[in-house]
Amino acid sequence: MNTKSLYFNFWFRLSNFITKYTVLKIIGFPIRLFYKFHIQWVLGIDIPDTTQIGKNLELFHGQGLVIHSATIIGDNVILRHNTTIGNAKPKGGCPVIGDNVEIGANSVIIGEIVIGDNSIIAAGSVVVKDVPKNVIVAGNPAKIIKILK
């Protein structure tokens, strides 16, 4: 895992833990403030500390990442820069991303959809429908271009 991923994961996990307990929200306010200022504003990694993220999230470059707080991300997911993941309309549902998913740069994943385990979202893809597991999708709108074994 690269240094930026480790740095992000440390501060995200710490801030995320603090959000779960009322007493810690008060005591941990400076840590959450640091997270919001440094990680979200300075580094440009707009992932709210209330987002549900599995183990080993890896960020490549990180800049321009925008993820809605209601998005659910599984284990061992790779995210690249300039990616947007969220709802398609106000108060709409957000994506659920499975385990071992790789998401290319400049991708957009919106709506109440499910991205299956072991899938790859190619760079520049716009995903607005469910993606089955073990496939590569690409394009706008994204279509299956290869089935993985």
C-alpha cells in the first residue's frame, strides 16, 4: 500500500471511530476538524469520515475523489483520482461496492446500484446500472467488455 493510502487510512479510521460515540465526538473534535481540513480540503480527498469502508482501501493519487457518505465500500478496493461515487438525484440511493473492486481514474459511479466483487471499472467509465461480479466494464454508459475467470 502506498504512503498516501496509509496516511489517509490512518486519519479516516481514527476520525470514523470517533463518530460512533457521543463522548468521543466532543473529545475527538480536534481530530475530526484536522481530518476535514487536511484530508478533505487540502489533499482533495472528499470522503466523509462517516462513510462505511472495508479493510485495505487503496488510493492511487487521491486528488479529486468525491464519495457520498451513504456509499458502502467493501474490502480491498482500489480507487484512482478524479472519481465520483454517489447518488444520482437528491435523496437518492448510493452505490454499494463489493470486495476486490478496482476503479479507474475519472470514473463516475452514481445511483442505487451494486458493483459486484472482483470487478474492474475502466478509466473514464460512467456506471449507472448494476455491475455483476468478475467483469470489466468500460464506456459511457458502462458496458461489460470482458468476463473475468
